[in-house]
Amino acid sequence: MPDPVEVNPQVIDVITQSQKATMAHQVVLTSGAGKAYQSVAQSSAIAVQDAADALRNISTIATTAAGVAIAQFLATGEPKYATALTYAQDLVKSATDDFSLIGAAAAKILSDFPAG
């Protein structure tokens, strides 16, 4: 019967080879860079999603305000309500511009980030 303290040299070789394959300096660097890239990509996607949510919410507010302004303008004929329509349109345009800028910035950050 073999000595229970002695480890088969093939087992030791497998462990050594596994360590070399997973803990080599270049493997660790590449793996770390890949994880960093994925983190930046996820953060960029979240920023774009948040901007889309903000645009959706502002559009809802502006549409509601425009509906009220049109109803009031038709009921009273007062020009201040027509002016409110312009403000609502400007609000949506500003939110759309912000969304576009955030999307472009997120894409630029991601394209400039080293992938590994």
C-alpha cells in the first residue's frame, strides 16, 4: 500500500500547471483589465438608462402641461397659455439634447477605455 503522506507527482504537476495558467502575471493583468472594462461598460449603460428615464419623465410632464395649456387657451383665449406650449416644447428639446449628450459621452468613455 502506498504511503498516505506521499502525494502523487501527477497531482502536484496538475496543481502547479493550474496555478501557472491562472495566476501568471499577464493573465492577472488581462483579467483585471477585462473586469474594469466590463464595469465601465455597465456604468455607461446605467447612465444612458437613467437619461432615458429622465427624458421619459420630462416628456410626460411636458405633455401634461401642454394638454392643460391647450385646454385653458381654448377656454379663455389668453395668450399666456399659448406661451406655455412653447415652454413645454423647449423642456422636451432640452431633455432630448441632454439625453443625446449623455449617450455620446458614455459611448466615448467606453470606446476610449482600454479593453485589456
